[in-house]
Amino acid sequence: MIVVTTSPLTNDLQSQLNANFPSVTFKFNENMGQAEVHLADADVLVTFGEDVTSDHIKQASNLKWIMVLSAGMDEMPFRDIKERGIKVTNARGIHKIQMAEYAISMLLHVYRQNETLRRNQLAHHWDSKVPLKEISNRTMTIVGAGAIGEELARLAKAFRMKTIGVSRSENVKPHFDENYTNDQVMHALKQADFVVSILPSTEETFYFYKQEHFKTMKSNAVFLNMGRGDAVQSETLIMALDQGQIAHAVLDVFEQEPLPSDHPLWEHPKVTMTPHVSGKSPQYLPRAVEIFEQNLKTYIEENKLVTNEIDVERGY
């Protein structure tokens, strides 16, 4: 079996894979340009996903399985993958710790007025009357209640929050007090002090949030998007903020990245922005490779994949 990578792995991770799977031939590469020479021989392709094109699928005539070292697969050529019957897995779940921490930290940042306090410090201005609030005992609605959402709900419980989950199915999920389907989202939004969006980028979720959704939210609600930027149109969000339909937005993802320097979101007084960093962690690659190893073991022994197999029809 030949495994070809298109993204850099540390020397330690390469040694780990070689040691754990001596019967497998690994072709480690820094990028797709280096990997192309090996594609024709590849049984398995390990990639971050955004570098795989239809031409690459055609070149990889022996390819049977693609492991995507991320959760998002917006740019994968699924039509060609489906036609070839190639299996796809991803690293869903490895973001849950750092992204849950990000959400809690940013909500605290807004409620505890950290930005104002920091500006006062730099100005040598002592103001003990800055109004501060508690995130405890609030209601959090998580739209896209998968692995990340479940971990965030677990942390929210430490702050005694009521937690509401919204997902494709109405299945009861751990750490949520209430569960709704996507078409019942209005019931979940109207209760929320915090709306956290962790939606993937699919045809079903493109511009998911419309004016009626923001009108349903509380006027003092905080909207946090760390899923995909195309879940909401910038103009729609800015209108909701300007009209007082919600109080604040925390954004880690955007329709266009990097965000153009002249975009109005940069200087909007009710927006806190970060440059798509909520999923960053030094543990990212080790966790992704751990998932890959679990699947590689069962694939070799039983010709099956047990973790995070993707429905190529849906793309997630």
C-alpha cells in the first residue's frame, strides 16, 4: 500500500507513521506540487483538501481513499470522487477543544469589556465604572451542534448556562437542555443570549441566516460565527447590528478571506474580529494523524473505515 501526503508533517509524525505501519510505503511531501509525481501510484491520499482538483483525481488512477486533515472540505471535487467510488474521511472532532475555548474566551471578552479596559490601560486612564456583565446563567444556542458544539455546551454548563442545540437531526445530544432541527431554528434563536454558529459550508447552509433570523433574536444577543463565513451575508449582519436587532457580533470567519482592508466590518463598533484562528492549536496535527492511524489500521486489517467517513453525496 502506498500513502502519499500533500502537506508537511513533522519529522516526529513521519517517524511515528513509519514505525506503526511498517508494511505501508509513505511518500511524504511538502505540497501538492511535490506529490504529483507519486499520484499515479497512490492508494491513499493524505491532504488538507483545498489542493485537490479534478485533474489530480484523474491522475491518481489507483486511489481508493482520501484522508482530509481538516473538518472543512469546501473545495473538494466530490463529483469526480463519487464517480470513482473513492472513500473520504476527515479530521472532524479535532477542533473541539480549542474552538470551544475560543468561544468562551470571546464571550467573556465582550461581556467583561476587555477591549475597553485595555484601551484605558494604554491611555493611563483609571475608570472603575466600566459596566461589566457575567456570562453565567445565560442561554446559549449552538447552531451546528456537532462535536465542537457538544464540547462548547459542556463548557457552558460550567457557567450554569441553559444550552440549546440546533442540527440536522433532532437527536438528543450530550450537554444540551433542548434540541431542535435546522428548520426549527427560530424557536432556539429567540431564547438565546448567545448564538454560536458552527455551521459547515454546504448548499443547505449558504446564507443560512437572513434578516428574519436576526429579528427573532434578542436585541441584547451576541452572535458568534466560527463555522463558515458564507453562513451569513455581511450586509445582512451589518444591517442587524445597525438596526439594533442584536447587540454585538464576534466573527472568526468571513465570506472572503483575508477580509479586504476596506471592508466595513473592520471598523464597525459592534464587531469583534479574529483572522480565522479559532481552530488553531499545537495539538492539531497530532490529533488529525491519530484519527488517520485509527482508520489506517482497520483499513489494512478489515478493509473498512471506522471514524469520520464522509457522505460524498452531501460533502460532509
